Amino acid sequence: MIYSHIFLHLMVKTTLKVEGMMCEKCVARVESALGAVEGVKSVKADHKKGTAVVESDVKLDDETLVMAVLDEGFKAKIKRGLF
């Protein structure tokens, strides 16, 4: 008997509201800082929207993500609900 196993792997998305990103260089700094956090699989920051979306395999510590951005000189908080 042949069994076919399909595993659905869901990514956890965390959106941060980031203040102070004014250009693509700022975006690169935020993406680099968040990308260095253990467990982060991808990051997409947008200076026009003032957001950064982090994808990971597991739920990451919100404070760790916020501190990574703060260490680069930007204000950040986890985006919950409508802003």
C-alpha cells in the first residue's frame, strides 16, 4: 500500500507598526534587524505604510521583535486590530 502524506505548514505572521522609516535604506535596516531574530523566516517592511510583516514557523516573542527595531532607532509596536 502506498500512502501519500501532505503536510500543511502554516507560517505565523506578525505585523509591526514602525515609525520613522522614511526611505528604502530605513526599510533595509528594519528588515535586517528583524531578519536577525532567531526563528524569523522572512520580513517585508514598507516605509509608505509604516509596517513590517514578519513570518516565522512559530509564534515569536513580541518584545524581542519590538526591541530589534528599537535598537535600529525606530519606534515599533505590534499591530493588533485596526490602526
